[in-house]
Amino acid sequence: MRNAAEHDTTQLDGGDRVHRTRLTRITWLLVVTCWLPSYNRADEKATTEQRPLVYSVENSGADFPVPVLLGIDDLPVIKPLTDPFIWSDGSGRVTDFNEWSRRRAEIKAEIERYEIGTKPPRAEKITASYDNGTLTVNVSANGETLTLTAAVSLPEGNGPFPAIIGIGRATGSLPSDIFSGRTIATITFNFGQVMSHTQKRGNEPINRLYPELTHMGAYSAWSWGVSRLIDGLELTKKDLPLDLKHLGITGCSFLTFFAARSLRSHC
């Protein structure tokens, strides 16, 4: 049975406007809701509680069961947008901030099912080193190893410094001059080391580790890559004077999908 992403692409290429409408509405729902890990109105009491800026885990909802999701043909049309706090099975609505991790896990599953494919979990083995301005992360899974390298620029001083991960260049989608004179470290994510933006399905670097994920999209693969860089930063914290509780990422539309699936950075 083909997955939803493959099925939907076929329908869109065939000019099926109904499927295009459904996909557009799904996209808007996910764009709106993926920014909500720190949204506190679901719990009025949360305004008086201190919420962490970043979390120590990549996905706080990893232990929740994957929701049962409808096929593309069975999705209802909802105007103008659905309520992002309603559980996927329609059984109720999030009313407490502590329930958000479960709902967030459902949204992650929806993104991966209907939009960009599965983001692999943390790999079986990860090693990292830092030397002369370069972070090197070796990620091993299924008998293969993928090496990621990232240029790290540290400001003058002793640190620890807040840091920003830029997609494709040191400051991503932000102008570099806004960081001039500020004690903020920059880290460059070379996304092509994971998947090219002009990808060949099933023949990208990440597919050496996960050959079965032939329908994984670039936004899913790049999210995985940044997560592995953060693993590397955690493993080299004795060598890099960075404040990982103040870690940001910049890179235009990529942020929407990364924010929905990682809690270890600001977007």
C-alpha cells in the first residue's frame, strides 16, 4: 500500500483540485499549530509557572502511541481551519498545558503522515569532536556511518555563549550584520550532507542509514540533521563554551517543520 504522501503527489499531478484543497488546509493547520509548544492559553494557570526555554529531550511525546490517521481520501473538509487543540480522534480537547506534549506528538505524526515523511529517531551510535572551529558528528545506523561537519564561530571571551544554527550559512535566513558585536556563536548546518534540495528519492546521504525511507522529504531529513548536530554539541560541551539552554535556529520555511518536531532549540 502506498503511503499518503505518495498517493497525494499522484493526485495533485493529475490535477485533482479536491486533494489540493485538502492538502492546503492540512498545511495551514500544521503551520499554525507547530509553533505552539510554549503556547500557554490552554492552561490559564501556566502563566504563573516557569516554562523551560528549551527542553533536554528532542521529543517529549515520544512514548505516546501514534494516533490512527485517516487516508487522504477520507479527510474531511474543515472551514476555515480546525481547532489545533482537538485530539486527532476527535474525542476531546486539550485543556491543560501538561496535555500538550501528547497533542504535539499527534501533530508531529500528522506532519509526517500527510506532508514530509518520517523523521528517523536518534541514531544507534553518535560520536562527536570539535577541533579548530569545526564540529564533526559521526552518526551510525544499520551498519553505515554518515559524517556531518559544521563550522563554528565563537565570539571573543570565555563564554558560555548563546548560539544560533544557520541553515546553509552561519546566520541562515537572517542578515549577518545583526550578529556583529554580539556575543553569540554561530554554527553552520550543511544540509547537503544529509539531503540535497534537488533530491533524488532514496539516493541521498541519509538513505545510506535509512534505505527504507525512500519517501522522506527534505524538511524531514534536514530536521533530523540539525537534531544530530545538537547531539554533537551536547557531546562536545566540555570543548565548546556554548550555553545550550539558549540555542536558536534560523532558516525560513524549514523552521516550521523543525519547530514542530524538536524541543531543544528556539526557532
